[in-house]
Amino acid sequence: MLHTQARALLDFIEQRGIPPTHTLSAQDARAFYRERRAVLQPEPQAVAEVQELQATGPHGLIPLRLYKPLPASTEALPVLVYYHGGGWVIGDLDTHDTLCRELANRGGCAVVAVDYRMAPEHRFPAAVDDVIAATHWVHRQAASLGLDAARIAVGGDSAGGNLAAVVAIAARDSGDLPLVFQLLIYPATDQRRNAPSHTTNAEGYLLTKETIDYFHGHYIVDVAHDLDWRASPLLHADLSELPPALVLTAGFDPLRDEGMDYAVRLTESGNRAAYVCFERQIHGFITMGKVLDEANTAVSLCAAELRRAFAAGR
């Protein structure tokens, strides 16, 4: 059953006549996503330090934001490189600022948020190229930033979860980017969009089939790219020897089943992978802690798993 708080949020959206994302231009959808933070997100926590940085990549400079947790420390910090959600079309450093601050403080780690290139201006695989380049840059610059190059995790939500899974595979294959953990929050793992939850949760739970198709149409240039593992990591033939993972999903999310399928594939391939489904929640809930209590529980769970992974990597 849908959580009463999630039901109240969906009713509020319907009563206010808030337009679905797929009815907006990319520019308007980005602005709307940014503006709704004030209604849904808790007040941003203070952290010890915030730095605006730029990584170099094949398509040019990539803006980054580095968070260091409280209490301040002079020790080299483990770091989560985080890729925001938003269907590869919307979202930015500000839309996920509160979440990144929470993960830094609760996880006892630094967080580097990556402002990768967005579709439709920059279509697949531009975002993939950016996040891989940015993560390598963080690894190379770790000492100068006060970070521990031996304790790097990747993570993200939705489209960002997709990108985190892809970076983990690419890092394994390159052999020169050791990762200790992957945090995959309701990740998109299969661009074919044919898992059962895409039908059962297609309408009525904020992220709809039409909105998913809208994001897909902006991001994917050619339907053949649906089968490219950099777009659909679930379809990679070999998912062995990947870092430990937490895969977190929501029960009323169209992406639920492909997240679960990815967790199953990780485990069957010999990796350590935990799977947790917040059965009563909707897609996107982890950033909605002002109105959804279970969002704060989910953040705490993610932070605890980060702490455990970083402690094991010492």
C-alpha cells in the first residue's frame, strides 16, 4: 500500500494542477525541478567546507562541487562521487545539494557532485563520458583535495544511478580506477523499459510512462543504443568483479523491477550486493525528506552503508 504521506503528496500535485514533466520543454522542466526544492526538501545542513571545482573531460570542463563533512578533519577523507538524477535531462548541482550535504555528514565522507552534460543538447553518451572523466579526475587529484584515493565510491539516483553503475563497470575494465562501493538509488538499468513495473506503475505515481519516454527520447539518439551497456548496464554480458553495492528501490516506481534485476545480476555474478525496496514509496522520494519521513530513513541507510564500505577499505 502507498504510504499515506506519498498519497498526500500526489493528491497535492493533482489539486494544484502541477504540469507533468513530459508536457514541458527541457528548459522549463529544469527550472521547475529546481524550484520545487523549497516544497519537498529539508533545509540544507551545514558542512565543514564546500568548494566549486572543474574537471577536464573529452567534451570540455565539467563543473563539480566538493562537500566535506562536519566535524572538520585534517585527515584524507573517503569520497563519494555522486551523479544526480533527472532523466539525463533535468537536475543539477543545486537540485541535489541537500542530499549531498546529508550524505557527507551522515556518511562521514567527502562528496563530489558532478554536473554532467544534459540531453537533448548533449545526447548519449555525453553524460557517460563526463562522469567517467570526472571520476578519474577526482582519483588523480585526490591528494591535493584532501581525499583518500584508495577509498572512492560512486553513487547516484535514477539516471544518476544508471551512470554510477556504468562508471563501476568502466572502472573495472580500465583497471586504473579502484572503487570500494556503488550506491544505486532506484537506478535506470535497462533502456528497453519492458520490466513488469513499467506497466503496473505506469500511471499515477509521479514518474509516469510518458515522462520516462520523454527522458528517453531526449537522451537516446538511436533505438539501437538501448542495447549498449553504457545506456543499459543490466545488459552487460559480464557483471563480475564489481565493487559492493547497495541497490535501493521504491515499490510504486516504474524502475523498481529493473533495479531489483540489477541487484540479482550483481549477486549472481559473485559480487556483494544488498537490495532494499521501500515498498510504500514513489520514484524520487529520497530527496523529499521535508514531506516524506521514509526519505530520511533511506538517507540514513545509504550513509551507514557508505561508512561500512569506507571502513572496510581502510
